[in-house]
Amino acid sequence: MIKIEDVHKSFGDEEILKGITTEFDKGKTNLIIGQSGSGKTVLLKCLIGLFKPEQGRIYYEDRAIQDMDDEKQRQLREEIGMLFQGGALFDSMNIEENVMFPLRMFTKQKKADMVDRVNQVLKRVNLENVNKKFPAEISGGMQKRVSIARAIVNKPKFLFCDEPNSGLDPKTATLIDTLIQDITHENNITTIVVTHDMNSVMEIGEKVVLLKQGKLVWQGTNQEIFKTDNEDVTSFVYSSDLFKKIREVQLKEG
Ligand SMILES: Nc1ncnc2c1ncn2[C@@H]1O[C@H](COP(=O)(O)OP(=O)(O)OP(=O)(O)O)[C@@H](O)[C@H]1O
């Protein structure tokens, strides 16, 4: 579980996060949604310690990051898996080396054990016999699966995903979302996904937090998001013509 209390973050005179308070549950896919510029990425960066909020507290289970010394912060980093936007694989490393990278950074395992673990996670994301290929030799969807394998190779307790299905076709995007959710459930991970994809909200939004101009304006489940009359939610959800039409049909059918 990750809990945040009254988090404020400014750049110069501009306050970007204006007091965010919420909780992200363990074993669930928690989604941060909102329009471009609403502060999703800034919040994510505060959560992983890349930005320091001027005010407020962030707890990983019962540990506040504000109270951690360098060693404690290093330990916490080992518990975090990160799926970066675009995948961020190293082009000059093959798939095996890419996935092994966090193990080399954070552990002192023997090479054979690391290779075993890499094979385990590659199998989990349904990728086999690609170890010696380079990122440029596999499809975008496969690259995303490699990135997921790399994010979970060190058995993280917390998984952060920044726009995990950007640039993918709808079917592959759904596969990636479902994979993230399945892995979250199997390993009881606290997963936080930043997205503005309504399909992701529908599919994996077990908890959804909506940001608007740096404020948390609504939170609930993906079931609740389609029932609420909250204006901030409806203007975000039904800015898509497809969802507007679904809403009209739903209202007609009562
Ligand atoms: N390092 C920074 N320095 C100054 N301003 C920043 C910095 N990072 C973000 N901002 C500003 O914070 C605001 C929120 O940006 P953020 O990237 O969090 O939006 P977002 O909701 O993630 O948008 P998108 O969906 O387009 O990625 C923007 O106005 C942005 O210009």
C-alpha cells in the first residue's frame, strides 16, 4: 500500500500539485488519470522520489520517504519496478541483458541464477527464445513485454507504469494491460499506472484517481466511474465520442 497525504509540488511560482491525498491499494491496479498537463507524471515522480514535494507525506506501507536516510532510500528503490513510457530498453543490449540489468544492479547473484530468473520472467510474459535478440529485432508489443519482464525481475513490491500501452494497437494494448493486472494479482504488488486511455480504465481500473489541474477531483472504481454524475468525471470520460455514444445508449436503456 502507498499512502499520500496533502502532497504539494511547485515549479517556480506555479503550483502543479495542489494538495493530493489518497491511497493506492496492495494487490490492485491503481490508475492515475487526467488530461494532459493535469500533473500525473509529476505525481508519479514525487512517488518514486525523483521530485521532492514542498509539503505533504508519502508512505510506502508504514515508511515515510521523507524520513528515510540514503541507505533506506536505496533499499526502497530495490522494492520498486518501473515500466517507463516507450519501454526504455537499452538498444545495445540483447533481451537477456536488458532483463538482467536490475539483478546486476541490485543483487550479487551468480550469472547462472540470474539467467534462470530472466528465463522465468520472460516465460511469464509469454516470450521464449528471444534472449539473444536485440530490441530492434522484435515488435513494439514484444518490447513492452520485455520491459514488463525487466520491471518484475527483482520481485518488486511496488510497480509503476507510465503510459504502458502508448503506441500500441488496441488489441496489443489490452494484452499488456491484462498482463500488468495479472502479475499484480499473482504477486500482490501495489501497482500504479499513469494513463489517459479510457480502455485501460475500463479493463484494469480497480482504483481510479482523477486529477484536474493538480487537484484530485474524483476517486473510485471503474464500475463507479460510469455511474457517477461528477462533472469532472463526465467531462473527462465523455470527451471521447465513442464513450459519449455508449453513455447515450445506457441512458436510453435506463
Ligand atoms: N521539471 C519541470 N519543470 C517545470 N515544470 C514542469 C516540470 N515537469 C512538469 N512540469 C509542468 O507540470 C505540469 C504537469 O505536467 P505533467 O507532466 O505531470 O502532466 P501530465 O498530466 O503527466 O500530462 P501528459 O498526459 O501530457 O503526460 C505541466 O504544466 C508541466 O509543464
